[in-house]
Amino acid sequence: MQVKQALVPEIDGYGLTTAQIIYRVPDHLKLLQEFVWQDYDLFPQFPGLNRFLAFWEEKLDGPLHSVTVAHALLVRPAELELLRGGYRLN
């Protein structure tokens, strides 16, 4: 039953979200550092990512420079291809 419960968020529109977060190093503001965040999140609102970025701005010292987001639905309709031929195995 745990597998069925694990699929519920994906069926509800959640998918794997990856964010590339570029921020300034607190002691050397001319230097940029990269952080990669990844979690299941809801497109296009991204409530989980927005909570994380709000936490970042409130609690962490490195000011954000830019955020690039990629999102992929993991559960989607099957993709079918027609075959023009076939082989028979005995």
C-alpha cells in the first residue's frame, strides 16, 4: 500500500523539480556559488520551492543572485509508437 500512497502526489500534478540557485558568497560578494535544490513540487506555483527561498532570504547570509527551475512530470500518458514490422521468436 505504500507504493499506492507514494503515487498520489504525482497524480495530483506534482513532479520532480530541480532549482539551480546562484548566490553571492557572504564574505566576498563578488564571488558566486551554486546550490542545487531538488524535491517534488507542484507546477507552476512551486509552493515548496517558494518556502525554501523564503527561508533562504530570512535565515541565510548569502544573497540570491538567480534561480533557474526545471520541472518534469513523472506520471504522464504512455507514449506509443507504431511498428512497421516484427520478428517472431520461437
